Amino acid sequence: MSQSFAELKRSSQSSLDTLLKETNKLTSNESRGKDERFWQPSVDASGNGYAVIRFLPAAKGEDIPWVRIFNHGFQGPGGWYIENSLTTLGKDDPVTKHNNMLWNRGDDAGKNEARKQKRRLLYISNIYVVSDPSNPENEGQVKLFRYGKKIFDKLNEAMNPQFEDEKPLNPFDFWEGANFKMKIRNLEGYRNYDKSEFEKPSKLSDDDSKVEQVWASQYSINEFIDPSNFKTYQELEAKLNKVLMTNTSNAPKAEDVELPPEPTPSVTPPKESVAAAPKEDDADMDMFKKMLND
């Protein structure tokens, strides 16, 4: 039955409420794509950039000031596969299983496909933004920072210096840590961080009340490796089959085949230990972040 004019008039306020609810849904969906907690350095038109940050210690109730996450990001005939890998949690993952099968076929085509679909490595830490010339509104704020192996290597080298005349530095310490000067260059279309370096050790602030405020402002990072935030093996396998337009469930078990071993740097943070990270290129990390932002 069509609505009468009188009914339309009576329902004017409820119609507004309905529209507002729908508008809020759209606004929420649009903002969901970008997590405002995260900070990333800006670069100019030539791909160069500069910022100064301070890596922060573990947040209250947590033990390690970083989490390590493995992802996959690749395109198949059925679309894109952009998912966290269950190997982050030390579990079997369908992409790892499928890539092992491809590699062990022994032909170049299979090996090339496995390389294209390899897992990407990233880390997440809390940071304090000391200087951000391109976005000064970020200065003095606590943010989450997502970074790749190259920057993690800088942290590892500071904690485990190569030469005897170099003193180990805990870059995550409020009082004896150091600011990190991030110097970004564009090399062959990818961000390069080789020129980045730590300043001399210094306090974050002489005012302990400010330091305590920064500590209280840090974000929990354990949520990013909470098993509840990962899809199940079956869900990921279904997604993989859709993307590849094939059935991967008949592939050999992951423990039956192995890709060639990757070199693993030793990492020993002060008073803590962590599993070594497989070698990954920051070029892979940049490409994956671009896909996430598209």
C-alpha cells in the first residue's frame, strides 16, 4: 500500500533518524579502512623523506615491544589474496603448504609462482613522534608503527653491536634509549632506509611525569597476534582456492615438503629473547602496504 501524504508528514522525524543511521554506517565503513593509530613517514615527490621517532618499551601488561606478523599478498585468476598467515602463530597455513608443493615440483614455473606468493614480514611497535616536518600535528604523539626487516635490522644492530668498542643500546628504553633519525630515499621505485641511524643515547624527557604519560598512552600490540583475529585454516584454504581457481586441499602436507632454508639473523633484546626472523625485502613490505592502501 502506498504511503499517504499525512503518513509521510507524521514520519518525517523517524525518516531523518533512519537516514542518519544509514549515513553513520557509510561513514563508519569509510573510516574503517584507515587505522588512525598508525603513523607512516611521508615522502616528497622524488620519494625522499625525513622524520625522527622514538621506539617505546613494551606497553603496560606486555613483555615485548614489538610483534612480528607474516602476510600474503598476491593476485590470482580469481582475484586478490591479502591475508595474515597462520605461520605467525606457529601453525600450518594453506599458502605455505601450496607453495611447498609448487617448489618441490622442481620446475622453474612452480618455483617462480611460489616466490610470487611468498609470505611478507612486518613488525608493529609503539613509537613517540619527535619530529615529522611533513605532518607536524603528529609531533608529541604516541603512534603505532608498521615496519619491515630493514628497520628491524637497525634495531637489532643497536642491541647487538658488531664491534667490541660499541656499547649495546636498548632503543626501546625511556631513559637510556635514543631517537631514531629516519632517512628515506627512493631507490628503483622502493623506499630505502640504509641512511637511517640512531642519535646518541638520551632521555625521552627529564620530566618523569611526562614519561609516565607517554607510557600510559601506548597501545596494546598483542591484539595483532591474537588468534581470534586470524581466519581459520579452512577459511583461508577456501579463499586460496577461489583466488587460484583450483583445489589446493589435495596438495602434500606442509611437513612433507620444504622450501630452501632462508638465512635468519639472531635477535636478542635486553632481558628478553625472540625467534629469529626470516629474510624478507623491504621492497616486498612496500608493495604489500601499497596493496593494502589501494
